[in-house]
Amino acid sequence: MPSSFNGCTWIRSANDSKTYTGTTLVSFTINDNADVYVAHNDLITSKPTWLADWIDSGENIVNNESPANTFSLYQKNYVSGSTVSLGNNGNTSESMYTIIIKPASSGPLLTVDPTTLSYGTALTSMSFNITNSGTDVLSWSAAENPDRTWITSVTPASGSLNASEQAGGDGDD
């Protein structure tokens, strides 16, 4: 388990809840700004729809079962007073998810939206935004990469963002 989660609040759902097929399985209210993580089983390749707007943090938890299962940690920010509602597991036979609540850290927090750009065959231009979702100033810079010609402009190319401020860029296929 990543050490950054030591001391965090954990909610472990009953493994038999994997058979639940309703809409809301877990619901709770956040008392302070927090990052909520869902450790979701990687054996479930088709993720439930409620998890679609969560960000894969790139961190994993591996259990001690034989064979071991990997659970990707999906993250979403919540402000104090928010209600967190989580749905079914998306699969009735694989191990259930676990929830981790981590107090929001002070400092800058880079958020990119959308998290991926998919041009397909028809789109020639797409935009993205970066947002400082943290509490302190975020200093950043971006540059066109001659080896990656799909980024045609970044406006502005650098700057500072206060909490909740946003900047954007465009990419061409």
C-alpha cells in the first residue's frame, strides 16, 4: 500500500456487496475538504459508470490473496459538506472496492480536463484546460514539443494560477 495513505480513514465494504446491482451502495458526507479514493479491482475491466469522472491516480493496492489482486486507486476531490455517493461494483463476482478518505492537502493541485484527448478520424482540433484545484499558487509552464506535433498552441505558455483559476490549450491532429 502506498505510504501516503497511512493514517487515512478507510471504509471497507462487505465483499458480499459485490452482488448488489442497485444504484447507490454507499453514501456519506465529507466534513472537511478531502480527496476520496476508491480502490477498484483491476479484474473488472468494464468500470461502473459512476466511476467515469474519477481520475486514476496511478497508484495501486495489491492484496495478499493467492493469486494477488491489484486495485487501482481512483481519486476525486470533495469540499466540506459534500455528499459522496458510490454505486455498485460493476461486477457481481470480483472483489469489492474499498474507500479511502484523505484530508485535502494544502498547496497547489494540478487538474487537467479532459484527462484524455481522443481525435478519432473526424476531429482536427480539441482543447484542454488546466485548473489549480489546490489552495496555494500553482506555477506552471508548457511548451510545444517538436517530436509531438499534435500540440500546436498553448496559451498562455506559462503562468501562475491562484486557487480555482484556469488556463487552456489546443491540440491538432
